[in-house]
Amino acid sequence: MGNERIYLSPPHINDLEKEYVAEAFATNWVAPLGPHVDAFEKELAAYVGSRGAVALSSGTAAIHLALRLLGVDSGDTVFCSSLTFAASCNPILYQGAQPVFIDSEPESWNMSPEALKRAFQACEQSGQLPKAVIIVNLYGQSADMEPLLEICNAYGVPVIEDAAESLGATYRGRSSGTFGAFGVYSFNGNKIITTSGGGALVSDNLEALEKARFWATQARDPARHYQHSELGYNYRLSNVLAGIGRGQLKVLDERIKARRVVFQRYYDALSHIEGLDFMPEAPFGRSTRWLTAVTVNPEKCGVTALQIMEALDRENIESRPVWKPMHLQPLYMNCAYYSHWPEESVSDKLFANGLCLPSGSSLTEEEQAIVIECIKKAIAEA
């Protein structure tokens, strides 16, 4: 372990963020809300082309509020992408509802329209349609929203677009996260831009967003004393963290460009290796390449994705498996699941063979060369 640790996706902070934070301290706006929060919401909504945004403590909080806004309650079901992080579906349980998981399709690794259609047909026959559908955009790439929305609209079921990993991506020229009734972004420390921890809910429904603001500030009634008529949460973003977000948002396009350059370097160096394949960029939009993800065919490469991860770890390089699908998680093992093909699950195969490589926008060419050589060596010595 001669080299310094090379991280998967570290924060990338510049001077502008520090200036905004210093301004928050200078004006004593270090409370949960303030002018940076208001400005960040306006600037984020303008960037993605949404009528409004609510800055929150996490993307998970945003999903939770979206589910509540759509009336999801105990005994309801909610369809959700299976190939995702647990934060996409845990809020379904917060509301006492039951998730039903939908497989990915191979073209984008995102929700399969074929699997979604079969899930709806099965639920229609049972007499209980889902209350909502959570479509996740994976690793910086939008799902194929047109056919997915067509199916959901045919059944009159609203969509929550979990764009936690895809801020800045586009689908047919429009911003990822703006296609459903609500869109969700994450500003966690590993995302393409960060507020340290944080998230946002976006929508064209300003009345619903105002209700989300109310719930997110402990649902405090407009009275002199502390009065509460509804259940609320401590979900709002702080003014200090919103200052970081404002600075980060201004360089988002640069961050996307840098990550796409990182991807291209990997592709140029490794795509000739038989059995090592890159997550495809679907023709319907532009991916941010938030994370460069590959699949490893052990029969052709002679090594597994896990063995490559172990080789990288020995060189002090962080890598990660592709998300373990939610239908394989112990917490959700009893939930219904609809695969892309009746006899084969795409997300299971991606999890078994998938690998995410260091992809930070601050990754240097020298650092990336170390990663590439380690991968080549692991395969060559197999």
C-alpha cells in the first residue's frame, strides 16, 4: 500500500463554497433556515427546470415526504426499483406500506418497462393497484421514462423519480428528476455535488411543496406558542449547508464534464479486454457518469469482480460492488419481485458481476493510471 488512499467518490470543494459558509457565519445565519436555503431552492429549481424545490436534510427525507404527499399509508403497496440503495424504499416502510420490487433492463440498468407492466397486470388481477411508483435513476443515468410513465399513467398511478444519483443527467433533453409528480435529489458526501448531508424535493406542484416545507419544520402551526395539529419532522437543511450547496451547484456542469472524462479514460484503457463491459449509456439521454460501473465475466476475464475489488483494496484503492438488489436483502426478502425476463433477473446478474470504480471529479490522471494498471494486472495474472 505505497500510494495514498484513492477513494470511490470523495467530496470536491472549492473556494466559492467557503465564501458562502463564511457569509453564513458573518451574518450569524447558522440556524436551520436562512437566506442560503431560500436561494439554494430557487437556484436548484432553475437549474433543473422545475417550478419549485424544498431543501431537506437528505434524499431519504424527500422520498418520505413525497410518499406522504401522495397519500401512501398503512396497507398500501408501492412499486420500487430493486437495483438501488435501501434509502429508495425504506420510507415506504415508514408509512406502513409494502414495497413491490421491479427489476432493471439491460440497456440502462434502470427500471424495466416489461417487468413494470407485468407487475401492474398482476396487481390489477388481485384488485389492489399500487399507490405510487418509485423509479430510480442509477449511477448518473436516467431510466427510460417515456414507456415507464405511459404504463403508470394508464393505471392512474403517480411517479416519484428518485434522481438521488442523477442530478445533471438528461432524458430527451430534459433534466433527470423532473418527470414524475415529485423528483428527489441527494447531496450526500459522495454525490456529484454535496452539501455534506442533504437532499431536495422538486415538483411543479407548489402547493404540495409548501405542505412539504410545513411537515419538514415539525408541522408547527402559525401561532405565537408552539402548536402542532399534524405530525411533522425535523427534515430541513441548515443555512450553513445550503451555502455549500450553492457553491457546488455553480460548478455542477464542470463536475459532470470531469466525471465523463474519467469514464472515457477507463473506457479507452480497458474496453478492449474481453469480458469486461461498461455500464451502457442509453441513447435517450446523457449520463453524468457519477460512478463508472463495469461488469466482469469471470469465464472470459479469468477473475471475478470481487477478486478485482480485493486487488484494488491491496493497493489502497476503494471500489464497490454494484448495489445489492432490494429483493435480495434480508429486510425485504418476503416482498414481491418482478424480473425483466420471467426466468431471469437482470439486477441479480449485475450485482453478481458488477463493480464501481473510483470516479471522483478530483481524481487525477496519475491516480487513475494506478487504478487502471491494478485492474490490468489482476486480469493478466489470473
